[in-house]
Amino acid sequence: MTVTTISDRQFEIIEAAGKILSTSGVSGLTIKNLAKEMGFAESAIYRHFDSKEAIVVAMLGYLAENMDERLGKVVSNQKNPKENLEAIFIDQFAFFSKNPHFVVAVFSDGLMEASQNINAAILRIMQVKMKHLMPVVMQGQQQRYFTNAITTEELIHIIMGSFRLQMFKWRIANFQFDIERQGKNMLDVISTLIKN
């Protein structure tokens, strides 16, 4: 299922599932609770998704495609690599600030080992991010914006790891701090660490 094939109703179900994940965690996300949240019969949910897993996989698939589209627009030849790197993360923090349930889907305890399909969907999200980060970081190293003392892959691990840690901290703080402001602070630190 891709963004282009997801129906409006399926998107509503994904959004409702996200709200439940945000308030009740993975254990609270049941078809029964979802039906109650939406004011539907459980059978109505099953007409659109055959399981809780299918809903989470669709949510993560939507996130991957949405991210691919958004990041494709923020990276520009008019910007230098440092500006493009910042644009990627500023866009990510702004998106998650408005849609924290996607953070919950990616970082919920129990999701990671729950299924191969969910693991594959999370891997796809990471691959999309790599797709947009890799050329920016490589170009930054070639143009001497970023250090060449370590490999491009290692730099990306540091950058992505810092982002994931920041998002995880926000998640376990129950979204109680300004992720866009904290994210910008994190970006400033990363920029200092990786500059040439």
C-alpha cells in the first residue's frame, strides 16, 4: 500500500491509530479501541485493514513516502551542503512537531520485534532518509564543508543517530519540550562536530 493507493478512510484510521499510540502505547492499540475512537463497528475497521499490524505498516509506509516527497523538495542546488543538511532536519522536526504519533510508531517498545513487516517498514524509513542525506554529506565532504577525517557512512551514522536520540528523548518526555527548538540546538552541535 502506498500513499497514492491509500483511501481517505484508511488515512483516517491511520491517524486515529496514531492518536491511540500516542496516548496508550502499543498495548492500547487494539481494533476494539480503534473502532471506539472512530465511532465505528470493529467490522468497519476490518473492511480497510486486516490487522493491527497492517495499520502500523500502512502508517510507517505513509511516513516513508511523505518523507521522501518532503525531503525531495527541501534539498536544493541553490543551497550549500550545510544549508541542505539543516533544511532536511528542520523539515523533519517541523513535521514531527505537528505529527508526534509518527514518532510513537517508529519508537514504540514492542513494535521493533513485533513483526518482519514492521521492521521492513522502519528500515524503509531509514533508507529514505539515507537517500536524501548521502548525496548532501558526500557533496559537503567534497566541497570541504564537512570533515573528511571519517567516512561519509560514519558521518551519516553520527548525524542519524543524533536525530534518532533526540526524537527518542522527546518521545519519552511525552512530547513536553519544543522539538523544533531542541532540534535546532542539536543541529548546531552536529554542524560544529562535522565541520571541516
